[in-house]
Amino acid sequence: MSATLGSRGPGSIANRASPPRPTRSATVDRDEAERIVGELYLPNRLDLSPGSAPLDMEVTGLRLGALTVGRLTYGRRVRLRTADAENFHVNIPLRGRASSRSGSCEPVATGMGEGLVFSPGAPAEMAWSADCEQLCLMIPRTRLEAELERLLGRSLRGRLTFDFTADLHNPIGRRWRTVLDLLVDELDQPTAVGHDPRVGGHVEGLVLGGVLLSQPHSHHDAVVADRPVRLGTAIKRAVELIEDRPSEPWTAVRLAAEVHLSVRALQEGFRRDLDTPPMTYLRQVRLRRAHEALLAADRDTTTVGAIAIGLGILHLGRFAAAYRAAFGEALSDTLNRPA
């Protein structure tokens, strides 16, 4: 017997039209267990070969803004393999033990209160003890990178990746663990955290800020000190043009001409200095500016379309999809959010 978690694809963001509530599921069937975890998190394969105990999988899941929170147990020893992750995942055993690896890294053993941060782009392999239950948190990559840009006050320069082993014992890490414990309690005894979007949004912000401030990652020094990144002269000028005039109808050809580079040299310079193509950088700037403008706008006198046009956005549908992926809500939701 099983109770499903809904027909959302891996990594998708919940519809925010109605308040989210924890959903509990259980199954003794391996295929059903794979399907449930796949819908909540990402595609996976279960290996039940170690031992002969029956599967007794239970999961309680909650979508909180852009976050997916769940506590998961299989009730027996299992091995679990996942597809390449598109988002960030945090696993913390609440009881029992696990041994996990991400990509080609060495396996890391974790017990109660120890955590791992899985970065996008690599498959994972995990072995769970029979009594293992884990808090499993999924954070969309675009949403976390957008929050990092907000903290930095500028567009992201380079890919965001975390150290695999989480640090839950530094001062901020201990505070972040307190927020994660609140999420565990919310799964067991739902409160306004999951029912009121305003409260849930505040908790979501604490989770995002906590992981960026407490855990070692590729931009941690910039978050703490915002040390300047050295850019080539022409690439620096291209970045300034995009930041100063994001509404311009920039193309790679036009931007290259403005800074006296070939298109190929421009693209190679952006990849070398910023680890992102120039047009992707432009989209990131427009997303950030749209978010800031919507938060500051008077919803009685401003429309989403007006802000989009003001930023030079011609394909509102595609931009709206990118915005939802980045910020976990529709453009209109941000505009209509209570001050």
C-alpha cells in the first residue's frame, strides 16, 4: 500500500496557489519506492541485495517555497543510486548511519547530526543502515544562486559548488541546524510554517542564507568579504555595460563590438573569468533586477509587463519560467506579496 506525493517531476517547484502541507507515503514495493522518491527528489535506483529483510519505506515530504523537505527511511539496509543531480541536496541522518559518495569522490560515513551537501552535476551512491532515517533537503540550483547574488549584490561569477562534508559545528552552522530541526518538527506537527506563505517564506530565507553563510563553498570568501574578482579589461567593460544597461537589446555580436573583441574572444573571456556565457550573464542580471523591481513596486500602479519591458524582455513566457525557477514563485506573486 502506498500514498503518493503528487505527480510532479524531479526537481520541480510546487504550485503555490494553495498552502503546502506535509504528505506521508509508505510502501513495501521497490518500484513504488523509487517512483515516490523520484517524484519528490530525483530519479533513483534501489538495490535491496544486502540481506533479506522486507522493504518498509516511509517518507514525509513538504514543499516550502522552492525547498523540498522530507524525512525518509527504508526500514532495512539498502543501497541507493541517483541520476546526476540538477539541484543541491542536503542529507543529515536523524538516526542510524549512511555511507555516501558524490561523483568520483571517496565515500563519507555520516551518523546522527552529521551532514553532506551534494552539488549539482554528479550522480550519488548511498548505503543506508537498516535503522537509518535522514532529513533530505533539496534546494533548486537557480534559487540558491539567486540568493547568493542577492547576498553579494552582483551577478554570480562562476559556478556554485559546496564542499561535500557539511560543517554543522561552526557558530553559524549550529544556528542553521536549529532551522533544519524546525523543519523536521514541521514534518511531524504542521504549524503556520507550512500553512502561511509569509512565515514559510521567512523560514525558506533562513535555510538559504544559512547554507550559504555556514557551509564552505566556491564563493564563500566572496560572501564573507566580497573580494573582487580580477577580470580582463575588455570583459570588465562588457560586464559594466550589462550591469549599467540591462534593458539594451544585447547580443553577443553587439556586445563584442562594443568592447572591441571578436564574438569568440568575448565568449572565451566570459567563460575564463566568470565561468558563464555572456548571454547567460545578461539573463541573470535581468532576473535579479526584475526581482528587485517587483519587490519595490506599487502593485496598484505597476504591472509585471511594464517591468519586463523596462528590462528589455521580449519573451515574457520564457522569462517567467526562468524567474519561477530562480525565485520559487511567479512574477505576479512577487509583485502582489504584502509589504
